[in-house]
Amino acid sequence: MITTVTLNPCIDRTVTVERFTYGSMNRILESRTDVSGKGINVAIVHKNLGGKSFCTGINYRIRGEMIEGHLDALGIPYDFVTVDGEVRINLKILDRSRGVITEVNESGYPVEEKDLHTLVRKVKEMAAKSSIVVLSGSVPRQVPPEIYRELLTELKDLPVRTVLDAEGQLLLEGVKAKPYLVKPNDYELEKAFGRQLDTHADFVEAAKKLIEQGVSIVCVSLGAKGAIIVDEREAFFAPALPVPVKSTVGAGDSMVAALCLAMEQDMALADMLRYGTAAAAATVMKEGTELCTKADFDRIFDQVVVEKLNL
């Protein structure tokens, strides 16, 4: 079983317009509302692909029942720390003519320190029952950027592998606690190192620097250019599959879910990348914030091509 930790859950409202015009009136053609949050997405896709998932993290008294109701409907167990405030709403505007999504995201209500202490205890309790713990996504206001480092440090003596998917200071601080796997995208990795990364060699070099800090595996998602996975001995690249892209929301979370499934089966590094690439592609084929299904994953899996890179 994997346990996912979501500190900043959200409700995604996706609206579709024919052509988005800045500073003008835009008429909505379609709209949908989805429960979301990076860790929640990971848990959903992991279960869709045949895994067993558990959700924990922060939930709020207002709109929190939408999060729990959705997980109940999917048969995914959970145990959140429920706090005052309301679940944030993120607006996604899909420009149908261009296939581009504009995101307008709320920050998330503040969380008190006492609730974070409760969260640490809860995550540690669930980690003892899990094979993998996934820490991913943004954090609400007033939550310190060291939170993932603190959580990872609490788990270091347990026989559980940890996955970190975060950006900025959350990533930089989290890496200090040596998670087993980190999955930045290209922008997040460039931001972490303060420089532009252009070639596969650049990304491998940056990933190696994280590995030198104690990370075992780094998987870098490159969007439409594919993905790279690196450990201390090998590096592989997989180009993105040529599938119709309807939305990129949740693609990175789907990749993380599939990487976890591959890790649970002790797959080789190249096969981990195959799983992650197929799951991400299966998600971008979906409208709005819909996520990867097992049927789509199985249908496109054999199309994934992986090539070894020179270190």
C-alpha cells in the first residue's frame, strides 16, 4: 500500500471556452468540478492502475465533505487532519481552439502549528503500514517550507520508501532529508539550480547533483519532450507518446502514481520510466482534470520507447 500526503487539497473547476480572450467576455461552453490535490490525484491513479492507496494530509471543515465523499465513492480510504477554513477552489480555463489551459489557483487557508504536529504523528503512523509514502504539492499559507523535510526526517528510521514531488523551497528543503525518489519537472529543476537546462546531459547532470545529496532516483518530466530517469548507475530517456493532448493537468501526478506501482514491483529503472510515461500520456488524453484509467494505460503502454543515456 502507498500513503499519499496532501497538504493543500482543492476543488478544480474547469470551464471550456472556444477561444479565451484576455480582458474580454468569454462564454462558457462546458464546465466540470473535480476533487483534486496532487497527493489525492496520485492515490486515485495508483488505485486505477491496480494498486492499493491511502490518503492523509490536511482537510477543511468547509467543502471538506466533497473531498471525503469523492474518495468514498472511489473506495479509497483516508484519515485527514480536519482544520478550520475551507477547501480552496482552483479555476482552470480551457481554450478549446488552442488546446491550452490557463490556471487561476487559490493559496489555501492557513494551518495552525498544533495541527501540523498532529499531521506528523498521523503520517508516521500510516507510514509504518505502507511500502511507499508520497509527499507532493503546494502547502497552505503559513505552513513553513521545511514541512516536507520535517516529515521525511520523521520517516527515515522506518522501512518505507519516500517520494517527493514539490517545487521551490519545498523541494530544496525536502531533498535535505534524502527522499528515495524525487520527481521535478523541467521548470522546477531549473528553478532549483537557478539555471537553464537545455540538453539531456544538462538534466542528467542536475539530477546527479540531487543524487549526490542522498536521493536514490530522480525522474524529470519534460512535458511534450518526454521524461528522464536517473540513479547513481544509469539514466534513461523516453519521448512523450504521440497522443492527442486534451489537458496536461494531473499528468505529473499520474507519472508519480505509476512510478510507485513500478517500485512496489521492484522493476528496473527503465521499466519504471515506461510505467510513468504511459500513465502521464493516458492522462493528457483526458478532458479537464480527468485522470488516467487502466484501460488507456494498457492500450498505449507498448508504444513507450525508452533509450539509455550516457552518464
